[in-house]
Amino acid sequence: IDLAYRIAKMEGGLYGVLLGRDARARVAAEARLRLAARVFAESAEGIIITDAQSCIVEVNRAFEVITGYSRAEVTGKNPNILSSGYHDAEFYQKMWATLHAQGYWKGDIWNRRKNGEVYPEWLSLNAIRNEDGVVCNYVAMSSDITEIKANEARRKADEARIQHMAHHDFLTGLPNRFLLNDRFGQLHAAARRNSTRFAVIFIDLDRFKNVNDT
């Protein structure tokens, strides 16, 4: 209970007036604000809050770690200071069109750190509206996915290498019988589909086994 004590002097005497009101709603609201502040500060995702004109008003610690920019360096600036130059004007036009139409946008984007390094990130943008439905803030939440992209590239490279090894001779790098069968199958299917013919030429090399063994 939120208490207030008033002293009034009436007819030569002192009277105490004790006033009270239930402050549970206010306490609960303050607790929610403190929780939101902790989530903002301790989130592993970089968070940017801008005003309606896209000027940065607040960033969290994760943003500073990911980008290398301090809060003081970016406050009042446009988030385009992170632009990598990898995306053309059409990309950003579509992004903003989606944001204005749906209230949010999500996707992969390439940005640039303070040290000039370009990195991939997963970005989520949300438009925040006031009671009248007017946009008053934008919130951007991002995750550095450099390691994910690197793992994906390694996986694709491994798959390509395995496919190459399966269809090519390990020593010479020349196509093997499995690739021959695959290409023959494609030609045969195309010939049947198009009612055409194709020829296969077999070339025998004398004493090739000796060369191959050597």
C-alpha cells in the first residue's frame, strides 16, 4: 500500500490523516519495465531502436559487440552506416515496402562492421505504432550468422567433392564408368522423348592397362 501522512492543525489540535491507495498495478508495471530493460540489455541479438525518421535512439550491448560501434557513435545516425554495398536500391525498396505493408520484414542481409569487415546476418525489422496507429519507432533485431554461412559453404563443398569423387577417377580426374552410365541414361531418355537417335563411339587403346597401372 502506498501511504501518505498528512498533518493538519484544527481548532488548536493536531490531527493525523492517513491516506492510502493500492499500488500493486504500479509496482507490477515497474517490474515489467525492469524485466524489459534486462532483456534488452542482455539479449544475445543485436537490437537497434530508431525514431519514426529512422534515426537511432538506442542500441544494446550485443549490437556493440557485433558491429564494433559504440552506442555514442551511432546515436542519432541512420542504420545505413552499416550498409555493406552488397545490396542494390531495389532490395531496400522491397524491404521497406514489405515493412510498411505488413509491419515487419525478415531475411538475410549483408552488413559492414566498423573495421570494414562485411558479414552476413539474420535481420528482423518491426514497425512500432502508437495508440493512433502512427509509426513512432522501428526495432531491428539481428544475429551474426557468419559461422552458419561458413558451415553451409563447407557442407556444399564437401557434397560437391563427394559427387566428383563418385563420378571421376581419383588418379587422373577423368570421368569414370558411373558418370558414363549417367550421361548415357540422359541421352537415351532424351532420344526416346524426342524420337531422335544418338551414337556411341568406343575407342580402344593398345596396352592401355600397362599405362594405367604405371
